[in-house]
Amino acid sequence: MDEDGSQEKIIVAENKQRGIDIFDICLFISTTELCIGYLRGVGLLVVKRICSICNIEMSKIKRKDISDGEFFRCTECMTKISIRKDSIFENSRLQLKHLMMIVYFFGIDLQIYECGKLIHSLSHTTVIEWFSILRGICSKVLIDMPWKLRRDISGNVIEIDESLFGKKRKYHRGTGNQNVWVFGATERSTRNAFMQIVEKRDMATLLPIIKMHIETGSTIFF
Ligand SMILES: [Zn+2]
């Protein structure tokens, strides 16, 4: 790997175009340097770090005898900082290549029990824990996301729909209505979407949601 990770930047850019697959993953986990380069390329590890004491950029020091193979060190005060600091991997003892595989498994919707079949050293509990962390991150990103659905340049429309989700009550046992209405919209071309639980399906309930999530001027298909 060259010093600024440009080789990895190219690989990451190519994969953004076509999506990552198992061959790419095997390549990235084949060496610690490639793994770190990839994780930096997609923003899961920081690329640079400034020493909070000296206010200068810290150096990346490579060491084969530590599990991550690299750490940051300030050339002035000699403070050492893990490359995982301020990342989602900060508190994990798992190797980066295992963490990268877990993120990949989560991304391709693999079932938790299937992950253990692919990596025997991963315990069921570890995968459950990590999938929960990753679900939490995804939820936060979706909730905080400022974008609105909109008609794209080719004039594709936005489809909206409502569905009833719920459990059937066996032998009419249990109390209360366990069904919920979910209202959602999808950009037909990109499949970007949002969903929201609603109590009612009248215009007074749905209109503010449409205004919040769909750009004005978009064509909506019911
Ligand atoms: Zn320093």
C-alpha cells in the first residue's frame, strides 16, 4: 500500500460503482494493510489524526506485532492512539478482518446463524451483538437523514402505499388491537424509500408526512 492509500481509494471507488462482492472482500481481508485501507476508504476508520496536545498531524506507525498492524503516534509528545479510536470498532477486541466480514454479512442480509457457518470463530452472541449495533446505526442514519424523496431527471415517479402489519390472534386470545398501519413511499428508479407507522390513514394524518418526506413538485403514484 502506498503512503496515502491511493491504491485502496481506486478500489473503493470502483466498488462504489458496481457494489462489493465476496471476491472483493477476500482481497481486502487478505492483508491487514488492505483491510485498513478499505475501511478508511469507506469512512469506517479515520484517515488522519491531529494530536490534541501539540495540534500537529500524527504519524502512522506500522508494527507487525500488534493485531491492527498500525497505530497513530505524535512525533512531538509521542502520544500513541489506536487506529480504531472514534470508530464503531473502538471497543471491540475482534480483528478488523472479522469486523469487516460482519459488516458485509449484515449488508447482504445474511441470517445470524449463517454467519457462524462462514466464520467458525464467530460466536452466535458476537454476531447478535454486532447486528444489533449495526441496526442501531442504520436506524439513526435513516431517522436523521435530511433528504426528501423526489422525481428524478428521467421523470420517474414516487409510489406511495399503506399496508397493515400485525399478528393474528389465536383463538381470539389477547387484548387490544395488535395491527399497525405503515405508510411509505418509494422512488421508483432508485428504490430509496421511507416508512412510518400511522394511527389513521386520513389525509390529515398523511399529508404532513408526505410534505415532510417528498419534495414539492414530485409526481406521486398511488
Ligand atoms: Zn503530541
